[in-house]
Amino acid sequence: MNLYKNTFSEKGLNWDEHWNELMKQEWFQKLLENREVKEWVESDKEHGLLHDPYYIRKIIDQEMHRETFITYVHGKTRLNKSG
């Protein structure tokens, strides 16, 4: 994990900085109000798309990626809830 973090830090992609910035986004805070979404995000943060600083940067900066992410999260949480 340290090698992963150090590599991205050297390239200006510090995961912690991006994660903190994402957590400050109003749209992201609204997503986290849903318990199922919050649980999914916590898991994805460790093993999924939210573990990738490039992806986090894209959903912060680009509305298209953000909307796709929101749709994806809602789909995943509905799937988990029904099955």
C-alpha cells in the first residue's frame, strides 16, 4: 500500500487529498445520507473504483463521470437490497 500511495503522490495524485476533496462535495454528501449507499461507498473505497485516485479526480471534475458514478452507485445499492 505504501508503494501505491508513494507512486501516486509523486505524480500529484495523492489519494488522501482527493478523498478529502470528494468528501467535501455537496452532491457526495447527499449520496452518503442513504445508509446503503454509505455502506457501499465504504467498501468501494477499499476495493473498488473509489480506491483509484484517477477515478476520484474524474468524478470531482467532470459532470459526465459524476452522473455515471451516481447512477452506478444507485444501481449497485438497489441490487444489493433486492438480492
